[in-house]
Amino acid sequence: MAKNFNTGLKQGLTGLDVEIVQEFIGQGSKEQAETAINKLFNFDNSDIITGIVSNKVGCELSEKFAKYRRPFIINNIGEHLPDPSLYNDYTFLNSVHTWQQVWSMGSWGVKTFGKKGMFVSGVYDSGYSFPIMLQKGSEAAGADVAMPFAIAPMKQYKGLADVESVIPHILEFKPDFILATFCGEEASIFLAEYVKHGLHKSTPLLGLPFLLESFDARGEKIDVYTTLSSYREISEEDIDHLCNIAADPFKQFGYETGLIIKEAVSKSGGQTLQRALSETAVNTERGKLEIRPHESGNDSRVFLIKNSFSGSKDEISRGIIGELETIGINSKVIADINSLPSSGWVNPYLGI
């Protein structure tokens, strides 16, 4: 994640005379991030700070940036719902707003397949906003929805979740559809088990782009529905390239952030960098990108993609189902989420 982001950032900043000071913050806890930020401000005298932190940590540190009156550009896939009450004019966010995508999938799943969806995940991947956003999206689609779940516990000393353990629960509950948030090797294991037990013939599968890992398909072909975040209309010609970006977005985040910074500096004139950033827009492969504070996700659009493949993630046939209904950060239907009890997960998703 960090290497890809740094590569993209340097590409986006090409042509701008800039010094980049790097600080590694490990798993991205508030304490680690705050220690690095204090050094970057007090010792390195940085004009702007950017990098990969979760919304939970970024929002909690927003007041520090207001105090120093210097901008903070957060990058992440949007594993936590941002808290609008903690934003200020110095906090900017570049994201694909996965919380928003999961809400849209929940709503679409209920409308398309039925009121009994099911959330399946590993213990770590379930510690973000995915379960509550799926629930909220499902509830928005109709009354009397059911959303059972199965969480795979960790295998002691082996580093992976016991993915196979969720299968008996799926077979017992017989959901109308599944949303799975596994990634990496755990995704490969889950997909193999999904096919092994014949679930690909009976139970539609929804997931994030990170679910599309290679696996032993036993000669079967499966369909997986995933979402794609964009700031523009997309076409069939765009789909493979944009889906590949979505599956590994951190270089793209870095590049977009570099472009935003370079454009803001060139147009800042006599105004502050913070003000210039809030008025800057750049054209990217995902469309016209603006990262104004307080408006996270308001301009992003969610498209549904049908992925058909037989075990190799390098050989996927994709088609656009259509654009989904979605919500922004200030939507009333999710206004209570940030006041509810939440997990202690502070690291970015994919960054365990």
C-alpha cells in the first residue's frame, strides 16, 4: 500500500519542485499517526500532510490540523463511515467510499434477490462499517428484511481466518444472497468453498473488488457482483481498466493526490494552500475529482459490475449492470451510525 501510494504521488507531483518527507506509521493507529504528524509539523515544518489512514483516525486528528492551519489529505478505500461532526476546513479525503458502495449493494440485493441477505467475513474484515452499512442499505430497500451473518474466527497461530467455518451457516440459513468481504488468500479459500458446496448454483454472491482472487473453480464458472466507484459515467470500454484500479487503488490514490496538490499550488496565488485545495478539481481516470471538506462521497457514483470467471482473476469477463442508488456522508438514513458502539479497528482495510 505505502510503496504504491508513494510511487503514484511522485508521478502526480512531476514538474513541481517539492520535498517529500516520509514517515512510516505501521498499522496506522491514532498514536502512531499523531507521533509522525507532530514530527512532520514541528521538526520538518511540512506545508501539507498526506498518506493512508483510516477515516476513524483521520477524523480524530482533524483538530490538530486546524490548530496548525495546514491541510491534511487522507487517502483510504472508505472502510469506516466518516464522522461529519469531526471534519473541518483542513481535512480533505480522497477515497472510493466503500461504506457507500456496501450500502448500495445492500439496497440492490434486497430489491433484486429478496429480503434475506447474509453477511460473511473474517473476524478482522468484519470490524469496519461493512455490516452496519449493509444493514442500513437493506432496510432502505424494504421492511422486514433479515440479515444473518457468519464470522470466520482466526486459526490459532496461522494468521488466516477459518474461512470454511462460514459454509455450514450459509447452508443452514439459505439466504437470498451473500455479501462477502474476504480478501487475499481468505478470498481464494472462500470462493473455492462456495463452488465446492454448489452455492454458486443457488445463492447470488456480492462482494468488494478485493474478493476476486484466483481460486480452484473445479471447472465451474461463477458470477460475482461487485461495485465500482466513479465520478463519471462509465462504459464497457472502461470497465476492465477501472476494475483493475479498484482492485489495487493505492497507486491511483497517490497519483490523484499529487495532481491535486500540484494544481492547488499552481493556482494558489496569494491565498492559502488550504483554500486553494478546497477550490481545486482535477480530471482523473475516475472523472472530475474534488476533495472538498464536509462533502465526502456526495459526488461519487456507484456502478454495479457482473464478473464471470472460472478461477483466474486475470481472465474475468465483466459487464455493467447499471448505476445504483447511493447516499452521501450527510444522509439522514445513516446519521445515527457514528453515535453507535463501534469496533476498535483503526487501521485501514487491507492494512492489518
